[in-house]
Amino acid sequence: MASVGKLSASKITTYKGCGLAYFLKYVQHEKTPANVRSVFGKDIHYMLDRFYSVNYQSPESFAKYWKYYWTSNVAGNFLKGKNKEELIVKEFKLKDDFILRIGNHIEFGEDPVGIFFGYMKLGENILKKFYVRHKNLPPPIAKEKSFGNKKDEPFKINGHLIRGVFDRIDKTDKGYYITDYKTDKKSPEKDSFVLHRHPQFTIYSYAFRKLYGEEEQAILYYHLRSGKVFKTHRSEKDFDYIKKLLDEVSEGISRSRFVPFYGFHCNFCDYRVVCERYAIPHRGGPRIDLEGKIKGAKEFTEWDIDPPEWMNLQSEDREE
Ligand code: SF4
């Protein structure tokens, strides 16, 4: 039996996306380099939080701090303890004797230098635009406000412990607005299907109403790349849905149902290398053995039959 602990929107998304990925990440705590996209997203959130605590004098000075922060984080300068000890840094000598240092704590793919500068430029654009728009506007009434994190202040939905963070909450004469910053490429402009259904916003809405005792005017999806803001709402029907979803996820985790979901999404999974280690060496079939909990490979013995020569199979045999 696995402990469910505190659920969150990202835990739910991971579990529903692939049970094994959840198991590797949240139960086994397997270590894997962080995806550069999510590191970038977190760093931009940090910068937007900092925007309201430091009085930057110009968009340029704000962007200058970003460049320092991004370069330092990528080099692993902020790591501590065991993470620092395990850090391996690769150096790239660039123009004007500049040495770019990239640590193995972040997965940069095949073109680390290009990706590093691509994200640095993107961050600069996002932050300068944010500065110009918000410098003379009132600050939010709350920023990076977490709920359900503290032991003595648990937060529950339908009996399930939940934690989350509001990126910002603003109050105008019309009421409260919950805003979530997004650094994603795609925006809900052409397709708002997910925007109006995503459990993350349903949890925010539910939590806000419980914590503030009022209904929010709207939940805002702030697409930072374009600066566009998209509005969504939640109702009691959405809350019925989130309760059912939480029941299902919670039951699955507590019963240790961590069945892998193989598919093309595995190509983007941070746990793919680790995932391989949990497999039984076998030709074809699922090759799964979660310490004897999930089996299946042996049922596929017919795959062991050598194929006729004319098939001229292109895929490589797996190791025995
Ligand atoms: S590689 Fe695929 S099956 Fe393995 S953990 Fe990731 S998503 Fe799940």
C-alpha cells in the first residue's frame, strides 16, 4: 500500500498520464535531470515574484538580473548538499572568452548552447514585457500564496489532502481574480477546451472560495509569451468532477496501482531511462516487473518465435 499524502494538480496529472511515472517520481523518488522547460518555467515564476519585492528601475535592469539568475542556475550555483556533490559541469568556450557552464542537473538535449540562449532570450522578452505592463499598476494582494502545505493548516477536498500555490490574487472593485502564469508555447486562444476543464483551475477555485469565503470573479490564464490573458470560471458541477477524480486517483495510489502507460508520450517522459530499469529483459511484450507487483511479460511467450526471413524486421532485438 502506497501512502497518498498530499495531492496536487501536478501529481494528479502525472498519475493519470502514467501510473508508473507517478510511482517513479513520488513513491520511489527516483532522481532524474530536470527538464529544461520546467526549470525555465520555475525560474520565470521566481522572477515575477521578485518583481514585486525588488524595485527594479528599468526593464533592462530586471532583464539583467534574469540573465545572471538563469546562467547561475544552469551552472548549478544554487544547488546545495547532495545535489551539489553530484553535480558535473560541462564548459563551453564561446565568443569573447565567455565560458558557458551547464550542469548535469538539467536535461538540455542535443544542442545545450542553442537551447540555453533560446530560453535566455525568451525570458528576457517575457520579463521586459511584464515590467512595462505592470510597473505602474497596483501589485496583487497575494503572490506565490500556498495552501495545504503546512502541517497545522491542512486543506481537504472531499476528505483528500490537497496542496497548491496561487501565482497571484488581485482585487479590483469588481472582486477577486486568481491568476496563473504560464510559460507554455501554446495558448488557449484557438482551443479553450482544456482551459475550461483543467483540474488545476478547479482546485484553485475550490480552494479560493473556502479560504477567502467569497467567489472569485474569474480564474485567469496569463500566457506570458504573448501577454494575452484568458478567462475561465468554475461551478459546483466542476467541484463534483474534481471530487470524483480525487477519489479515483487516491484509491489507485493507495492500492499501489501503478500500471505503466506506454505510448508516444514516453518520448517526452523525464523518467524514461529509469523506467527501463523496472522492466524484465524480454523480447517483445510489456517487460514490466514492479518488484513482482505487475507482471505480464511471461504471457507473451509467443513473441519469442523467430519471425520468417521475408519480414526483414527493422527494429532491433531487445537484449535477453
Ligand atoms: S517512459 Fe512511458 S511508461 Fe515509462 S514512466 Fe514514462 S510515460 Fe510511463
